[in-house]
Amino acid sequence: MLALAYYFFQPTRVAASQITELFDFVWPTAAALWNLRWQVSGFLQEVPESTPKQLHDRFVFGSAIHGTNLKKACVETTWDEQKHHMSGILLTNAFATYEHWADEILVCIGMAAGSGKRLQFDDTPKKLGLPGTLSAACATESSIIKKAFYPTYISSPKYSLSIMKNLIACYRFFKELRNAQIHNGGLATSEAERAYLAFAPNSSKAALGMKGILVHDPVVEGEKIKLHLRGVVGFCDILFRMMVTVDAELCRSINAEVVLEKALKDVKIRTLSSRPNRRHLQLLNHCSSARLPKPIDMGLVYQFMLSKRIITI
């Protein structure tokens, strides 16, 4: 799902990898369950008197998995119900990844541990949310990073600052779906209904910067919520857009220079060549090894490395 890309902060690299791993698990699991349903159903049509043990021995023996009820899972439970349950698992894991990332990335720029909750809300008159936190963190910018790297980060097709308020509304809606699923027996709460009404006006694919429609149902307090696997997968792309955008914006903060310095220092460098062309290639390789994109202004990076004594002449 995630294309190869550069991320400035290590927490974003980790979160992107975790989301990729999650989908690498979810898709084959869904495909395997779909095929198991047909196999069990077909077997029971031929041998309807099969016992649970016989079904287990036929389809599960050797897996070290116990306690399966294949008839209930594959015949008595609908495919839509199973997709709903898989969606809930995916949603819970996706939020855990995002919320941990939010805490970690703000710590990278010197904010207190636990500040990440700010990246889960829009601004209000009383509290800074995601937009206000970005503005405050970047009140003083790093001229080096902004000129040398920032243009590359914001060129990502996932960069979505102009529609961030819509993405946050989407985040709040799916978060309330997840809360209702976990804490309210799957019944929509008043918070879930309000979140839906706030999100609905800007839920089109154009408003969310998506190629396809984000599948979701209207939510009414007290009614059972329904999760769509396709919709939750689309929401994970929304989460990723938020992470890419925040990563790109925070990199221009003056406090991000500490991160840049560490990344460059962590890569051992040989003695630089006295020949300009050769030295330029060495510096490019150094940035690449530090997991940084090709600098737009190598001269600025070179001077930064000199000033921090990463290199000497």
C-alpha cells in the first residue's frame, strides 16, 4: 500500500513499516478465510453429518490451533460479518500505530512525552490541535532544512496540508467508530453520531484527496455500527497522509536540526576529497546513508556539517 518514500523522522519510518506489515498480514488472511469458507461449506454439503472434530482434523490438523468451530465460522457466520470483525482488528491496530507515532514524533522536536494527543484533534478556541501544533512548532524555522530538504518532503503525493481539516474530521469519525466497537458493544454513541455529522459534508473522495470513495455508513446513536473492510483500508491511507504531512511540516522546525545533526553523525564518513566533484558525490552518499533525500542545496548541508564538526577540512 505504501510507496517507497523519504521520511525525516524515525518514528514515521517505523509507523510506515508497521502499517505495511499490517496489510501484508491482513490481505492474505482475508483471502485465506474466504477460501476456507468455500472449502468447509463444500465439504459439509457432501458430508453434512461431519462432527466438529472431523472438520478440525480435515482442515486444521497440524497447525497447532485448537478450539476452532469451523461450521460456525464458515457457514453460520456471513462473510460481511467476518469482514466487519477483521475491520475492527485492523482499525484498532492502525490507531495504536498512529497514536504511538504522534507521541514519538513530537518528542523528537522537544515536546513533552504524551503531547501526541494534540495530533488527534483539530484546533479549538481553547486548545491547540494538529494545525496549531504544527504552526507553533515551526514558528522558528530551520533555514537549512527548509531550503535543502523540505521541498522534497512536501512533493510527496501523500502530502495533504491543504485538506488537513477534512482528514482530521475523518480521523475523529473513525475513532468514534472504534470507541463504540470496543467500549459500547458495537452500538453508536452520541459522540459517534456527532463525529459522523461533522465528517459527512467533507467525506467525498475529492475532499479527502483519494482516488476512490471512502466506504462508510451513516451513524445514528443507539444503532449498530457497521465497518467495511474497504472503508477501513481507505481510512488507513488517510492516517498515512496525516503522518506524511506532519513529518514534512515538522522537519522545518528549528528543533529538527538536532534530528538532522544526529542522522548525519550516525553515518561514518571517510576523509572528504579535495576535488569538488568527488566531494559532492561523497556528501550525496552520506545523505543517502543517513536516509535523507538528495539535498536541493548541497552547499548548505556542507556548511552545516562543518559547523557541527561532522566533517573537517
